[in-house]
Amino acid sequence: MNNAEDAALKKAMDWACGPGGVDCRPIQAGGPCYAPDDLIDMASYTFNYFCLNHGMTENFCDFNSTAALTNLDPSYGKCIFASR
């Protein structure tokens, strides 16, 4: 369960999709991970992409306490999460 506020998730996603260098096309309209009514799913995709490409460490991947590492596959529908 995620207890992060939507504003905090959005801010972290904006950073990841900008300065963080994440390719966020999959979470944009028409993309396989676009879920405008589920910010948590889109944030999960974004944070997963960033962490896989920058080192999967708890301190580095918590996005100001809006995310956490997990062993569960968060893929859903056509939105397939990459793994290492």
C-alpha cells in the first residue's frame, strides 16, 4: 500500500521524467502504461525505470519516501516492467 500524497508522487515523477532521464513515453497518452486514473501505477513504472538504470538501492530509490523497493512484479495489462 502506498501512503504517498499525489502531489509528492507527481513531483517525484516530474523530476524522474526530466532531470532524472527516464523515458516517460510509456506513461503518456497512448502508451502501454498510461493510466490517468492511477497515479500510483504510473509512478511505479517511472521509479522502476529510473532505479534499474541508476542502481537499485533503498536510499537512492525511495524518491523522498514516495517509493520502496519490492520483489513483486508490478506489471499490469500491457504495461510490462523491466527487471534486472
